[in-house]
Amino acid sequence: MKFNYSRVSFHSFVHEVRFIIIFYIIGDWASTWYALPYGEEFNPLPALILEHYGIFSLLVLKIILILGLFFIFPVIKLFPAKWIFTKHVIEFLGVMATINNIMVVWYGNSFIQAMGWV
């Protein structure tokens, strides 16, 4: 099974993942960058990456995720329900991470801490 990647498919992909780019990549990364002086990263993997490589390495990892999605995009689009589910889960995680980081800045307490999960 061979898939062709073209400019049209790239634009289609960017349109499909626009909310992932806005919330999961830009929103989460920018709000993490802004919120770090007010708190700490509780997720162990990003905390380890931030400690050893800095905030921009987190952005690089998020871009790698988008590139990975681009390469599996033609395959996963063959299963529309799976694609929609995957896309919405990543969008939801981005929105929740952004809200969590903004709460740290504004209230000094994250959503996860307010719920008593940490």
C-alpha cells in the first residue's frame, strides 16, 4: 500500500489538525513556558525533559508528534471514526493542559491540584 504526499494533502492535514496545533502545541507550550516560574511541572516525562534539555526541547517533541501524525494521516484517514477519536483526544489534552497552566499563573494552583489528584 503506497501513499502519496502532496501539497494538497499537506494543506488538508494542516486544516484537520489546526486545533491540535493551536491548543496542544502552541497553547500548551506557551502556557507552560509562562507558568514555569509560578509552579513546577508535575508530569514526570516533561519534567525530566525540561530539567535536562530546556523548554524548547518540549516544543521540538510536540513538532515531532505532529510530523508523526502527518505520516500516519493517510492510513488513519481510512478509518474515520478512529481519526476523529484520535484528533479529539489530542485536542482535549491540549485544551486541558493550557487551562491547567493558566490556572497556575492566575490562581497559584492547577486544575489537577484543585481536584486533589496531586
